[in-house]
Amino acid sequence: MARTKAQKKEIIEKVESLMNGAQSLVFVNIHGLKIGEATAMRRKLKSDGVGFFVAKKSLTALALAKKGYTGTMPELVGEFGFAYGADLIAPARGVYEFQKKFKDQLAIIGGVFEDKYVTKDEMVAIASIPPLTTLHGMFVNVINSPIQGFVMALDQIGKKKTA
């Protein structure tokens, strides 16, 4: 069923409003993704504070052109949807988890990060950044490592002196 100009304008406005509230966007080709799998993905993304919206490529391209992001926009291929969120990395990470699970049915095709277009490879690299809590743990481990080595050296010196 064909959409009227008013319906198309409404969709463009909705896409623009989603983009205005988002820190990053991840463009996704969802060709072949079954409804149950798509629903599971949407629920998981929603629990992480990430939204997912499916729109026509042409209408999304119009909204993106109005937004005026820098760089070269990736080609929007296949059945298209995009993940968005207030967190810079959460949309990419959430979609990437499902991409690993459904290799042939879901693929990241690019995105917008810090108001510029990024390629597929750059978006996958962004998705592989660990969560903030993991980064905090890694930082504490780096700080604790020299202290732990020093304590073990003192312990060995103490054992030598008592023997």
C-alpha cells in the first residue's frame, strides 16, 4: 500500500526526532531476520536503553540529509533499520552482539558517531569497546599490579630473612 505525502512527512519527522535525541546511530541491514529474532533483539536493545526503528531507506536518507552530518554517508542497502541511543557505544555494541549471533541475517552497514558518518569497519571497532564497568575494572587492575608486585617482593624478602 502506497503512503501519502502526509504519512511520509510524518515518518521523516519521527526519524528526525529520533536522531535529535541520539548520540550515535547504527545503520543495520536486517534482511532475512525473522520476526521472533527481531522482537528478541528489540527487547534486548530496549533493556540497554537503545531504540530500534525500521523505515524506508529513501525517507531515512532525506532525514539524514536535513540533519547535515559530516563525511560520506554509507550506502543504505537491503532491508534497513537503525539503532539509536543516548549512549555513544551502546547501540553499536547491542547490534554487534546480535550480528555475531545471526551472521547471515543481520549486518552493520555503517552509522553516525559524534555527528559524522562512519563506515562499517569503524562502527564494528566502536562496538568492540568494552562497557564502562569493565574499563573501570581494567584500570584498577593496571593501578593495582605494581603494588601487588611490590608486596610479593617484600613477602619473599621476609621469608628469606626468617629462613
